[in-house]
Amino acid sequence: MDNSQLLDTALRAMQSAYAPYSHFHVGAALLTESGEVYTGCNIENAAYSCTVCAERTAFFSAVRDGHRKFTKIAVVGGMNGEISSFTYPCGVCRQVMREFCDDGFVLLFTDGKNVRELTLADLLPYSFSPANLDMEV
Ligand code: THU
């Protein structure tokens, strides 16, 4: 799957966002090392802290199915689903990514006009990872 297909998949996933409180809709499309794609959307809750981001929805679905290695994720978001700026992952999602991805993991974003490509090392330098606990995922 190429970058534009992955971004299109994230855009479609955004349509499932449940965001009645913030009205900020997010979609994610996560590519496994073996080539499968898992999607996610944000799911909010009246008890706000129960909210889960689109990225974690995608990661946890993939891990549930036994995947542990990932190469790329596309993330899109905007108020009421209108894409007008790049949507970067929150700190919690960056740390969840670090559990299963190395520095070279690629993240794709769009503001509706341009595509931006970054790595996990760009977004989470000097991170705490399974290696700190002598763990290999
Ligand atoms: N959100 C995501 O799903 N992913 C991000 O990368 C940033 C924020 C969600 C959480 C919440 O439902 C809404 O966006 C506003 O914070």
C-alpha cells in the first residue's frame, strides 16, 4: 500500500470517529510489517479521561490480532472532520508507538494540501522503551 492509499484509508476511518465533546475527528491507518492495514478512530466518553485516540485504537486492534511489528501510520484529523492542519499524535500515543516501533517508524500526515512524513525518532527523541527494561518486543 502506498502513502496516498494509506492516507485515504485514514480519511475513511475518520468517518467512524465518535467525538461529540470535542468535535475533533481523527482517523488512523496502521501498516503492519506483514502488509496488513488496521484502522482506528477517536472514541470519546462523557467521562473525558476514558477517551481513546485514533492511533491507539489502531495499534490495540492490531496487537489484539497478534501483530507486534509496524512500519508506518497515517493520521488525519480536523474539527468536524474538516482537514485544515496536520494532526500530530499526543504524547500518550507516541509512547504506545514506542512500545512496538523503532526509531525508523514512519508517520504520514496531511493538512489537506501537503503531505508530511516524519519518523518516530523525530516525534519522540530520547525515549523510554522496552530496551530500558531489557525487553525485546
Ligand atoms: N485525538 C486523537 O485521536 N489523536 C491525536 O493524535 C490527537 C487527539 C483525539 C482525542 C480527542 O477525542 C480529540 O482528538 C480532541 O483531543
